[in-house]
Amino acid sequence: MSLPILQETSVQATDGTRLRVQTFGRGPLPIVIANGLGGTMIAWTPLLRAFEDRARFISWDYRGLYGSERPADLRRLQVGHHVGDMRVVLDAMGVSRAVFAGWSMGVQVAVQAAADLADRSLGLLLINGTYGRVFETAFAAPGSQLVLPQVNRLARRLAPLLPHAVSMVTRQPWFLPAMARTGLVDERLDREVFLEIARGFDKLDFDVYHRIMGHLHEHDGEPALRQISAPLLLIAGGKDAMTPPSVREVFQRHVPHAETHIVPRGTHYTLLEYPDDVIQRVGQFLDNHIGVDG
């Protein structure tokens, strides 16, 4: 699949941090994308291509990552700050209401945004993510909530060494086959898109990355779920270790009208593995609940 050519600009957050903003598509329906922690808008390539005539996609790089500035105050990396940045981006793009879309970390951001910016949400499109407390909710392994915070703190200390190391590993010919053998990705993964995402890792600020990861663990989006009245579609991979069945059960308990779609063989990269399945279900959701122009 050919990679989309994104239009780029920048906006200033309320604390002065410059954020890189990307847009794609010429349709009337605004869809604002909250990315995964380790990816940019390119990770949404199948949906961008499928709905480019129907939607105008808007996204931004999280503060301190990729093309956005590192905030002067490193305490301002919590989920609430990213929601505030989403509000600034919507205002700058002249969008009053939009579909909130999120993948991985972006699910937590979109869920909190649906509560904090409820009057601006047309609906939620959530893929491969959890609602909060990521080290507890996104892994089924016993003891992960104790071990993973320590691993995350260690990664912060090693942050200066990680860009080169991660970039070098992800570019090796054996990397993706090894991930497929361990079940972290499906063999149908779109390698072109995945490798395009990986090319940005050598410029990634891993200190900020792991600070944000720590805040994702501290964030509890369950109260926000209880406030959601907008239409909601949660797409999960049947083999995604980061979105176990318990996560879907919490969504359905607090948001009874939520729709859930499981892609049986999908991993955390379901959209890049089974794009036709995801595109079809997203199209149904938009037809049934959002309409062409919201």
C-alpha cells in the first residue's frame, strides 16, 4: 500500500510547546487521531487511504516525540496534557466536533477526551488499546504491574543509548520474522508501513517516551468511561496481549452501548495486519452512527 503524503503545520500548546500537526484527506467528516506512543499518523495508512474522500484526518505528534517540542516542564506529559493538546489542535484546525480515534496509547487519550471534551465528540473509534493503568490492564502476565514499572524506570536511565540500538535492531532482516514467530505481530503485517514507522525511532526521545509510559500507568480512565454517551466502537485483536478480554469487559460494563469487534488473529497491529476487516467494520460504524459529515 502506498504511503500517504501528509500535510504538516505546527501549533502552539497552552504552555508554549510547539506541536507538529498532520492532516490528510479531503472529506467533510473530521476525524482527529490520537496516535500510539511508538507511532505517528503513518500507522493509520489503511484507514487514511480507505476514507480519504469521506474524512479529513487530523493528528499531532505527542509533546516531546517525533516532530513536537519537548515541554519545558517535564511534568506536563500526563494524559490530561495530551487531551489539552488535542483541544488546541481542534481549535487551530477550525474543527468544532470530530470523531475521536485512538490506537494503543491513543485509546487512553481518546477516552479521557470523550469525557473532558464531550461536547466536541461525535463518536469514538478505538483500536488495540486500554482505558488506563496500562501495566495492569494491558498485560495478562501475573506480576506485570510490579515488574513493568521497574523496567520502565530502567529504560529511562538507558534512554541516551536506546535510539541507535532500537533503530539498528528494527532494521535487521530477521527482526519482523522474529516478532512473527513470537506472536507479537501476524505474518500478514504490512511491512512497508511498519518499517516506515520504525525509521523514526532513531530520532525518538526515549526519556520522554518512558516518562509518558509511566503516566499511562498512573492514568485511570475508568471514571471517564462512565461519562461517555457518544457512539463507541472498540476494535481488538484476538492475539493482542496488550488488550486482553478483561479490557473489553470493562468497556462494555461502563459503556453499555459500546460496540466491540474482534479480529481473531490480530495482534497489537491489527489495522496493519487485517486492514480489510477493520475498514469494513469502521465503515459500518460511520454509516450507522456518524453519517457522511457528522
